[in-house]
Amino acid sequence: MRECSLTIRRSALLNNVAVLRHCMPNSRLLAMVKADAYGHGINQLATWLTPVVDGFGVAFLEEALALRAAGVRIPIAVMEGVFTAEELAQAAQAELQLVVHSLEQVELLTEADPQGLAVMVWLKVNTGMNRLGLRPVDALRAYQRLHVLAGVSRIGLMTHFAAADELDSMLTDAQIGRFRALHEALNREQGSVLSDSLANSAAILAWPETAGEWVRPGIALYGSSPFVDQSAAFFGLQPVMTMRSRVIAIQSVSAGETVGYGATWTATQASQIAVVAVGYGDGYPRHARTGTPVLINGQRCALVGRVSMDMITVDLGETFAQVGDEAVLWGDGLDIDEVARFAGTISYELCCRVTHRPKRIYID
């Protein structure tokens, strides 16, 4: 039996929640579980997270409805919002919170029949990300239109950072300033404090001034660092996902011989090459370059040659191994962020691109 697998650890997930809560203890935690909980398996992770977080964040309506169908009753916020009257009705029936980031969505709510409609709205402010959101002056006008609608039960204010993973980012300072100015103006106008949400994973860990009523951790929940120069372990985060497989063959190659498609790696000396049963068909990055670390029996070895659909080849160096021995591709003992750098990508992509082939094993 092919033994490529993902081990998903509940204890690591709960540890990461505790770390994030410690950073911003007075904030409510909206756990980002979009994209199948970053490839970890939404149904199982929702079960684990529901008792320890305050709500979930998803990308689009179908993800939210699937959670409701699975029995999740805590708040769910839809980050892209809805785009049609039918979607709005579905969201209201499912008691979802909706992000409103465009004038078209403001119009959708304005024109909706308020009968049976009672949705909480997160008004998204474009403070410098320039992806989704209304610029502050337009957000102010949108708020004035939305807060009088019978179908809108409550309004919060939200923004998203473009460069919170850069600790000296002047843009982040500017974004905070723009958001706070609008938030304070609306608070004065309404005579009450609006719910606010600014902080993503990087901001929670490194920008304490971004604490709001709600924070929205994503990648840090899963044990990866949002920073290039600071490891997950530095913050006390633990990897939730470990990708494992086994050695299925060992080849002895002589100096001058090549390995793999395209003959891109040439042995400079007699070498033992372990063939590990994992490849891009499983979600291992095809562009992982020679030198990418792989743990064989707990020892660091180096990927050599091209990644194939079903296999990789690993130079054992001084490590002894035999067929059937364990290989760790990332996770326990091998930082996923390091592997991602060797592949020219980020840990988010590695987690999200794991295919259905590896067996998922959920453990405490």
C-alpha cells in the first residue's frame, strides 16, 4: 500500500489558538477556514475549532453554506460577500455575516426586500491594499446608507493589510491611521463603538496596535509563520499538518551519472539515492529545487533532480536508509516555510495544493 499521508494534529491547532489569543487577549477570534481550512480538512477542523474560537471566516457563500450544513452554528463571515438577491436570501436564511466591499453590494442591500432579512454587515475599507474595499470617503457614505436599512441588523468595520509581514512597513502604519480615523469618526457620529477588525496573522503576532474587537488569523492557526525571517517556532506555533511518505527504492549511482527527468542533477561522487513515494500528483511542489530538505529517518537529506508526478529522489549522503523507511516532506521536524522557500512559493500554497491522494490521519 502506498503510504503518502497527511497527519493533522489537534493539539498543535489548539496550541496555536492559545498563542494567538495570548497576543490579543481582549479580541474575539474569527478563524479563517477558507480553502478547506487551508487544505487541512474543513469538517474535522471546524469540529476542533468550534469550542475554542468565536467564529469562522470563509471566502465565498458556498463555503459558508457547507459549514452550516455540517452543523456549525457559530458566526460565519463571508469575506467576498454576495452578489445577487438569491445569494443574499440564502445568506440571511443561514444567518451569515456578509462583507460589503463594493457600491454594487451596497445597492444590493438597499434594493432588497427587508422582509425576513436581518444580516450583520462588515463594511470593508480599502486603506491601501487596493484589492477589495471602499475608500474611506465612500465607506462613510456607504455606512450612512446601510445603517438605516431595516434588513441590516448590525454593521462592523473591517480592513486588510498589504504588508503586515514587513515589520518596518510604512504602508501598514498608514493603513492603521486611515482605518482608525474613519472608525473614530463613525463612533462619534453614532455615539457608540462599532465592531472593528484589522488584524491578520502577521498583525496579531507583530502589530499590537491593530487589536480590535475581532481578529482574523489564517496561516498562523495552522502553524506557519507569516514572516520570512522569523520561524513559526519563534512564536511558539506548532505545525498542524505533517506530510509523510516512505522510501520505495534505493539506487546506487556513480560519479558522473545523472538522476531523474532531464538529467538535471549529476552525482559528483558515488551516492545512494532514495526514491520516496510522493510527487506533484500528491501536492508536493514540482518546482522544489535540488537541495530542498527532506527528513529520512529523522535526518536531513537533500532532494536531487526533478520532482516527478509520483516520486522524488533524495541524496542520502551519510544517512543510512532502506526500503520502507519514513520520509517527512514538511511538518514535524521540518519547517514548511523552509520547504516553500526552496520551491519558490509560500506555505499557504503548499497546504492548499495537497491533492486528494494522500490519506488524511487526524490525531490528538
